[in-house]
Amino acid sequence: MEWTDETIAKLRALWAEGLSTAEIGRRLNISKNAVVGKAHRLNLPARPSPIRRAEGDATPRQAAPKRAQGPTLPPLAAAAVSSAPMPALRAIMPAAKSSAPRATPCCWPIGEPGKPSFHFCNAAAATGKPYCEEHAAIAYVRVRDKREDAA
Ligand SMILES: [Zn+2]
């Protein structure tokens, strides 16, 4: 058996896929012992069991990271990741947007009515009041002043 770079590359790939040494030997048309010996010389990570046992095992994590490097899994995994959370996000976003800044705007007029600069104070109204804290304070002072004037 002569180990070419191509054969070694195939051995590494099949080994990474978690195939049994016997199966790798069949695919490379060499003996199982040749596979084991070459894998040892290449310092390939030892695998205690072939892929069938790894999948049924209680600890399948050893096989998972290696197979995630395969050419077929990443697109599928990426599609699952990108498609799953998006509908949930879209469902949440509008609700969050409409509820968060929904505070009643302050009704305090600023400037002279009829002029372009006229507008209402855009601060959030204080709870139970038509104006923001600042303008509510002014409004209540004025009301008090008027009452005192009238009295
Ligand atoms: Zn205000």
C-alpha cells in the first residue's frame, strides 16, 4: 500500500466523518489495519466507536462538531437559524414600538397660535395631568394665582 497525498487526504476526511476503520478501508481499497496504522502515524484523534454507536450513544457530542464541518450541514443549520427567530422578532417588534413611546404628549402650547413656530410641548404628560411635570407646575401656579386674584 502506497500512501499518496490524495489517499491521506481521503483518509483524513473519512476519519473526520466518523466512519469505522473497516469502512474507511473498504472505500480506500486497503485493509482495516492499514487504516488504523496510518491514522496512528498521522496522529488522527482516536475514536472509540464507529459512527453508528456514536449516534445512539448517550454522549454524541464527540461526533457532532466534526460532522458540522461537512459541506452539507452548515447551509441547513444557517437556514434553520436565520428563518426560525425572524417571525418571532417581527411579531414582537411592532408591539414593542407601539406600546413604548405611547405616552400622552403634553398639551402645553409654545409660541403664538397661527405662527409657524407655534407647537405643543412634546414632553410626556405627567400621570393624571394634561401637561408634563414642568408645565403642570406652571399651570397650577397660574391657577392658584388667578384664584388668589379673584379672592
Ligand atoms: Zn410641557
